[in-house]
Amino acid sequence: MTRYLPILLVCCIVGALVHAAPPPHADREQRFVEARIAFDEGRFQDAFDLYEGIRQEGVVAPQLYFNLANTQVRLGQLGQAVLNYRRALTLRPRDPDARANLRFTLDITRGIAPEYPAFIRLFRQLNLAEWSTCAIVTLWLTIGLLAVQRLRVRRPSWLLQVATATALATLVAGAGCLVEWSFHRRPEIVITARDVQSRFAPLAEATPHMKLPAGSTVRLVERSADWWKVAAGGNTGWIPANVGEPVLPLREMWSGPTGHATVGP
Amino acid sequence: MTPCQHRWIFLTAGWLATIVWAAAATIEFDIQPRAVQLGESVTCRITIRGAAGAPAPSLPPIPGFEVTSAGTEQNISITPAGQEHSLTYTYRLTPREAGEFTVGPFTYALRGDSVELPAVRIQVLSAGPAAGTVGASPQGSPLLFATLQPDRPNPYVQEPFYLLLSLYYSQGLNLDRDISLSDLRTAGIGVGSGEELPGGREVVSNQLYDVRRFRFPAQGLSAGTFTVAPRMRVNLIEPRARSRDPFFDVFGDFPFGRRQVQPTDIDVVPLQLAVRELPAKGRPSGFAGAVGEFTFDVQAQPTELRVGDPLTLTLSIRGRGNLDAVTPPAIVLGDGFRVYEPKILPDASRGDQRVFEQVIIPRNRDATEIPPIAFSFFNPRTERYETLVRGPFSLALQPATADGPMVVQSSPRPSVVIPEALGTDLVYLQPAPRRWVSLASPPWYARPRTWALQGFAPVLLALVFAYARRRDELARDSAKARRLEAPRSAREALVAATTALETGPAQEFFESVWRVLADYFGHRFNLAPGEVTREEVALRLHRAGLPAADIQQVREFFGQCEDMRFGGGPAVRQPLDEPSRALWRARLDELSALLRRCERLRR
């Protein structure tokens, strides 16, 4: 036992050093806590500044978007709040809190919510990272099962059946990836400005078309200079690009923190 | 309406065969073309449908025309509704002189009824330039031109209309069917996909032209004057210029024929289209951009219900206009109703109608009436705004049942919210995350490398499949497996022989050499150990096509091994001396080369 004592001692010292060193995001957590305190005390603008400061550092998390949105609801920035609730749901689609608060906010703004077919809603229960993981895991599982089944001399049929099931799961996961990718190529756009009306043409003097209250979520169809053609409720119309923001297209996730997201492609 | 538009209407109506009904049978009467040159003929067709055995019509003499029968055609088709019978009588009318003629009206007797076939106007021009000549007509009219006209002048913003493109070409010209059109779309005018209409013939400036017509749906997107200047390219089919090369003249123009295609650009006179703004005067407050002529209907179901139960309003808008842009009228309800967003019913919304559905829920017993619902639109024909009002709709409300679901809703809030403490309406804040996602670099699933690596999976599987297949194949075919084993076993045996040469007694060496021969040829020719003899191996090598000298060398190896193994005497228990070892080193090299030559044999 005594001969292991030096080793144990070294391990303890190393462990202590590791735990003693502050984790790289400790300061960020501290500010997160301060923002919560400011929110509780009714200092909503201070809370917003703290959350926004963290976001400007180029890191995101569903909790950050959720809390940012809650603060914006208190500040009356309902369009921006809907945008951040949707961003939180993009990162964590099954979050019941974000869904509930989004519904509550839309109830206030009477914003248009998109309606998708049932299979799209089903696919959107997972985010792109989850679908990608499923696709890759099931793909390799399928390959592994088929390889084992082929290499074995007896070739049991149950292996083939399981491989078929995992292959189907791969296809489903692949479809999920494609659905999520489509929402990054043609992102949803949340109207953040008030009293927005789409127009029939990308011209400021074109005839107004449909009303889009703040918080309405529309789908990008086409771009033309500083105008976006969007679809909502079966109708399409043009809006200026500065009245809304896209809900985290994938390109924005690694383009770095920007004041205004760019819509890709 | 301009003369051009008059001509469009006349020609469109005139092209359509006149259809007359008589006692459950239909009679179609048509004469085409309606404009010809002297020397050409027109065809008159009278088609009787649904009357088997109908008598042939007898045409009276037509002044200015020579009438000849061109045959009869009978068709019987079997349909789910029964048998359909049609009879077509064809006549050729050849004009004798130029001018404008009216052919008809005719009377046709069918089953005791007299049916009048209306008159048709035909224009006959004097004979023009000979067909195939190229150049301006005697009057200076172009041989090829195109016009672009709207079907109504000065449309309003969002009013659907058609752009009519007509391609005129002289009878002396042959055109390909393909036409390319560019720059038809312009900012401010939305233009859809076009369709080709039936063509015909037309007289312009006393010149006869063949005409191809195209129609494009269009819509003014904003008010203003816009220039539509499309460019059109057609392919002229011309006779190929004869080559002067005596060699090619011998063979003629085979195999390319005597014709060539010449792309030709046509200048379409730009169209200045003035799109009018919708008048501000008289615009209803509920106007949302609908332009056209519409009907509006509202159904409310059910009208007898309990407080808290939903009822559905079905709003149907039918007619001609910008239906794609039509939105359901806003329904102003008080606090007594909970209102949900209207939804369009895609299945019910066809080309000429849009149907919306909106759910509302009465919250209390005061909500006994749905107020009138108004739909406003601008009618370009009357040039006025029209508002169609439906309702009000009375509701017979029963109190909500005690155990029924209660509608608990906050009162509607205005769109502008003054910041206020909302209490516990929102779910509270979430704690800090354990992990942060950095935006500095793409996530792993967004990197192309990640997905490129997955491409190895099917490659790996293919390799496994190939390996398993080969393994199974060798397991089934032992001869092939032994054939593939031969070189490896020979190499191993040669290494053992080389070692035995240097270190062991001669007998061991020669046993090793024998092992090389027996292993290699035994595997090579799938022979049992006892079957590997000098003669058998020589025979197999001869059949495989090995040269005789090599076969003899194999025989010598076999012979030497057998002699030393079985007849070497006590000397074989001693190692070989150095000269013998040197000799056998060279012999082993020869044996190795010999076996490689045997390996290259196909059999």
C-alpha cells in the first residue's frame, strides 16, 4: 500500500489543480446569474444587456435564447422575443417551456404561425445535430450488421432483418436531415418590426398585400436586392429585408456574431 | 377596343367550329382557312355527332367557288357512357376570283328538323409572289414580323390580363416549330408561362400571312408605364446553296439534303403598357388588394351550440381576378368571441375559387350574433370598388355544461404592448447551460468532411462482401483454392529447401526439393499426394502448353530427387560439399524460375 502512496499523492495534486483552475466559462456563468438577479429585481434592460453581451461573444445555447426572449417580452419587444423563442426551439425542439412561452407571446401579438404538414412537424421534433447523429449511427450499425452477417459462415437471417430495420432507420434519419437542411436553406423569418404589410412587388410603392403583425413567422421564398419574398398562410408577398430576421440558418451559426444575420444561400 | 382586339375576337370566334345542336345530335360546321390566295382551296367540314346514318348534306351552288366533295369519314368510339358515332363530310371549295365572299348560311335537314348552319366570311386575295421567293412584297410589307398586344388596354394593378404575341410570316417562308422568346418579363409586370393558341391566316395590308399566336397570363405588379420588349428568334428553313465542288456535285447534297436552318431574329415592336393605380377615391377600409369580379359566400356551422364550443366559418370567394392574392376578410368580433387565424383549404381552392375556414368560439352567452362580414374588391370592368356583405349570423347559444371543458382565455390584447409586469404568465427563466455552442466554427454536422467520411461505410461494406464472396467461392471450389495455394506453398518449401541446403544433410535437402515439387504441382493440378509423379506432372504440363524444354527440366528435377531420396546411399546422410551446394543454389534458382513459368500457364 505504501508504494502506491506517491502515485495517489500525485493524482490528488493534479486533480486539485484541475479543479482549482476556473473553468473557461465561469465568468460567463457569473454574468448569466447576474442577469437572472436583474430580471427578478425588475431591471429588465440590465438583464437584456447581460444576456445580449454573452450572445455577442459568439456562443449560444437554448437557455440563453430562452432567457433573452423572456426579457424581451417584459420589455415589450415581442417580435424579437418570438424570434429568440424560435431560435431556442431550433436548438432544442422539444423544450416545453419555450413552446409554452412562444404560444403565450403569439397570443399577445396575434402573429401568424406557420402551418406545416404532420410529417414535417414530426421531423422537426429533432434538431439537425440529433438527426445527423441518428443517421450516422444507424448507417454504421447497418454496415456492421451486414458485414457480420456476410462474414459468418452460417449467415443468420435475424441479422439481416435487424440490418434492414437499421437501414430503414437510416433512411428516416436521412430524411430528417434533409428536412432540417431545407429550413436552413430557406429559413423561417420572424417579423420583428411593427405594422408590417407585405407588398405585391419588391417596390416601395407597390400595392400592400397581407398584414404581418410582429412575431409572425413566414418562410423565405426568394430574394431580390433588399427585399425578401415570403410565404405565409398560402399567400406570398414581398417585405423589406430590415423588418425581420431569419431563425438561425445554419450559415449564421458559424459566421460569427453579427448584428444582423445574413440569409443563406 | 382597338381594331387589333376586334380582329382577335373575330378570329378566335371564327376559328371555333360552329356547333349547332339538333335533337340530341350535334352538328359542327367549319371552313378553314378563312383567308387564301387565288389558286388555293379552302376545306369545308360538316361533322354530325350522335346521329348514326345521317344523310349527306347537299350544299347549294356557292357563287365564286367551285365545290367538290373530298370524302367522308366515320368514327365510332366506345366510352363508358356508351357508343359515340360521328360522321364528317368534307368538301373542297376553290375560289374562282379574288374578293370577299360569304359562304352560307345553309339549311341541313336531320331527323325531321331543319338546322341552319351560319354563314362564314372568306377573303380571297389575288395571287402574290411565287412561293419560295425571298424579299419584300410588292407593297413593301415585311415577310416576317411579330406583334405584342394586351387583351385589354391599360389594366389596373393586380388585374389579370393576357399578353397576346402574334407571329406573322409570309406564305413563301417555311418556319421551324421551335421559337425562342426572351426578355418578355419586365420589372413591374408579372408574366406567367404561355400557351400557343390555334393559328390561322390573316390579311395584313393586302398581304396574306400565316399566323402563330401565343398567349401569356400577366399581371401589373405596380402602377406605371412599362415597356415590354421581348426578343424572338425563329428558324427559317431555306434551300441549301448548291456546292461548286465537282466531287460533291457528283454525289449531290447527300446525306445532308437540300435544306438548311437559318436562325432569324425578329424585332417585336416594344409594347408600352400603362398600368393604372387603383383609385383611392371610394376605397373601402377593408379593401385588401382583391381585383377582379367575385362572388362571396359565408357559411357558419353550427349555429346552435353551447358556450365554449367552436363553430366554423367557411368563406368562399369565387370569380375571375387575382385569386392567388386574395386574403379572407377580417372579422371584427368583440370580447365575446375567441378568434383563431383563418386557414385556406387547399383541396377546395381551385383555379376559380378560394375557400377559407376560420374557427371562432363564443365565450359567453352574450355572443349571440356574428356581425356582418364584408369582402371588398375592385371591379376593373365597372372601375369601382364593390363590397359584398354576408350576415349577420344569429347563434342559438346554450350554457356550457358543468362538466364540459371551460374556455379559459385571457382577453384579447392590443398589438402594441406597454411593458408591464405580466406576473406568472411566462414560464420562468432557465438555468445556465452546462455547455455552450461556439459560433466560431461550423458544428461537426455542418462540415463536409464529416459527411465525406461516411462515404467509407459503403466502400467498407463492398470490401467485406467481396472478401466473403471470394472465401465462399474458394470453399466451394477446392481445385481453385489449391491452385491459388500453389505459389505460396512452393515459396515456403523453397525457403525450407534453401535452409536445408546450407545446414542439413543432403537427404533432408532433397526431401525439401521433393516437397517443393510435390506441394506446388499437387496444388497446381489438384492431385492427391500419391498422384504427384513425374509422368503425371509432365502430362499435365504438356496439356497446359508448357514448352518441351521446361517439361524436360521438370522431369530432371523429379528424377534427381527420386534418385537421391531412394538411391543416394550413405552419402546422403552427410551435408553436401561446397561445389555441390553452389551447384544446387543455382539449381534452386532455376527451379524457382521454372515454377514461375508454370504459374503463368492458363490451365
